[in-house]
Amino acid sequence: MCISEDLNYLDEHGVNILLEAPKPSYDLNIQNYLDSNENKKIFQILCNYKYFDFKNIPHFISLQNFYINVRKDNGLVLVLLKNKYIQNESNRKLIIYCHENKRDIGELIPTLIDLTIQFRSDLLTFDYSGFGRSSGKIQKCNFYLNCKKIYNYVIKYFKYHSENIIIFGREIGAISALIICMNYSVKCAIIFSPIFLGIIGQNLLKGISVPVFLIQHKAINSEYNYKKTSELCSQIRNIHKWTCNRNSFEKIIKEKRPKLINKIKEYINRIKNNLNKSNLNTSYESQNLKEMNTNISYSQLGQKVNQHVIVFSDDEDDEN
């Protein structure tokens, strides 16, 4: 499913009214013009974060700020945190973090550093058009175009491999994460308490084959209904859910943080192990098929095996 088709569907639901940007929590100065190709313009920038002191960044993490042109009068601010402990450049893991509504990256730096450390990976996040110092208007077309541009820059400019990319999306950011999953290849997606998920629609959710881990809290209000969210997410082919008996995601972080981190790590390892088994099975079955002179192509075999790689348990309610 391409981005434009998603937009035609989403236009009917007025997704732009869901987005609300706070007053920017940082300023920026453009420093270097890194790439001036016609279809790819990227600048290195300096950001002055009002609520964060750079002295608090661990010595093994480098923080780089970029500004990319999406189209005329529309550019995005990116933050890339690189973990210096990672030696193998060709196998670097990357988390793309799609943040929640009513926040910008200037307020999230401590959280981003923590995720970089906990998951021993690099991390990239961005402000949606109209958020923070990203230019452009808060519109549905810009919101979904952002997803396409970010992924393309990650692959083509920053040179990460799709199989090493994990998408994190919280609340409205979960929609960004799932739209990336609909259109591109990534290792898996971790979505936290997604809101307004109904605007994507069941048919589009059914088209997601990327493994998805849904983490949700037990609450029902104007923005979030965990029962409805769980029902919609069940349309995703490879879905695993963890429901925590708390009434807000902030309470999960405050009261269940170690368990939350461990759950995510356990899930990612599970994906990795299952994919390794899949590769072994694919190789073994391909050799057998070759010997039998069958007409099944290797691509068909891969699809056949991968459709059954991930087998998840039922919902797990944490009552503690």
C-alpha cells in the first residue's frame, strides 16, 4: 500500500485535527550544507535545548542534529544519537522513535539517551511538520509524507539496513510507526498506547506483515480506549500484546520501568531468534526443492516460510 493511497483514505477522517504542537522547546542554527543534490538536501545544525544540558550526555553517545528539506517550505529537524560502543558499522541497530502528540524532541532528549543505552543501538527521532522547529504546516498530507522521507533518509543517507531498524511509536506516533510498516521493510515495531488508531482502518492494518509489539495500559477516555485499540490491532498479522494494569503510560514508566524494558528486549530477541530459524529453514528447504526439481521459486519459498515464523501467545495482563 503506497503513501498516497493511505492519504486518500485518511483524508475522509480529518487526521489534521488530532495534531497539536507545543511551543518549541529549542532553538536551532544551521551550520553546514551537507548535501545539495536536487532531490536530497540536508544540513547539519546546532540546537539549543532549553530543558537539557549537554554535559549530561554520556561520553559514549554522540548527538547530532540535522535539518532535511522535505519539499518547498517544509523541512524536518532530526536528532541522531550514535552509540560509540558499537564497533560493527555494517550491523548497527537503529531505533526510529516517533514521538507522541503535544511534545517535541527538545523535551525528549533524556528519554532518547536512555533508550540508546538500554537497547545498545543508535536512535533517530524527528519533529513532525509544524512541531518544534520543523517547518511546514500541521496537516495530514505533511504528517504522512514525513514518514516516507524519514525512512528514505535513514536508508539512503545514513546507510542503515532495513533488517536492523526497529520502529518505536507512542500515542499519535504509533500511527507514524504503522504507516512505515505498511510501506517499508523493518525488523519490527514497538507501539505504546496508540491513539486514534481507527483512522488507519482495519483493511490497512491487515496489510501489515511486520512483527508488532503492542504495549498498552488499561484506560478508556476521549483519546484512548484500550479495548478498541486491542481489537483493531488484532487485525495485524504478527501481533503480540502486553497490557499493564495501569491507567496511564506515565504510570507504567514510573512503576514498571524495569519490566517494560525487559519485555521489549525479550520481544526483540524473540524476533531475532525466529528470523534466524527462518533463514535456516529457508536455506534447507530451498536445497531440497532444488534437488527435487520443483517449480517453486526461492522468493515464493521465503514468503511461505516467513508467513509462519512468528507465533505469539495470547494477551498477557499484568495485575501486579
